[in-house]
Amino acid sequence: MKRLLSEADTYLAKGDPVQASEKLYKVAEEAIKALSKSFNLEEAWKAEEKGRWTITLLEEAVRRLAEKLGIDVQLAWDAAMHLHVWGFHEAKLEIEDVKARKPLILKLVKYMDME
């Protein structure tokens, strides 16, 4: 996760919103997966059983984590999905748009430090 954050910071410094968006999305995705395992959520073992995480499992995990940890989980995930779709796939975001969402993503990382 630290590597992904470092890469995101590098792309932010270079002014590359596309790559920065995807790195921040990956940070959020990995945080949701790790938190799901920490809380022993059903979605984590379903993903393990399937051999992969699906968007459906991630969404379910986010909903359950938000119930346990608060709305910031959902807000961070929504920001991450926005970056993934509009920043990476569609390449429509400016660097400032990406920077504005980074603090939300970092909240997920802080939840991991609490575990």
C-alpha cells in the first residue's frame, strides 16, 4: 500500500491525473480488501473462495464496513470509484480534481492503522 501511495504522489507531482487516479483507486481497493479480512467479513471469504474480488463483493464490503466504521468509508470508496472511472478510464479529470480526493482515500488507510 505504501508503494501505491508513493507512486500516486509521484504522478501527482508530475501532473499526471490519469495514473495518479488509478494508483489512488488501487489504494482504496486494497484498503477495503484488507479491512474486510480484518473484520472477518463474509465478502472476504467469498472472494477467497472465488479466487478474486468482484465489484459486487467490494460494494457489499464497503456497505458493511461503513456500518461498522462510519460514512467516511463509503465517501472514500465513492471518491475512489470516481477516480477510477472519470480519472483513469475516461481521462476527464484535472490534477486538482485528483488531489482533492486524496484525503478521502487516506482516511481508509488510517482505518487500517487502527486495527
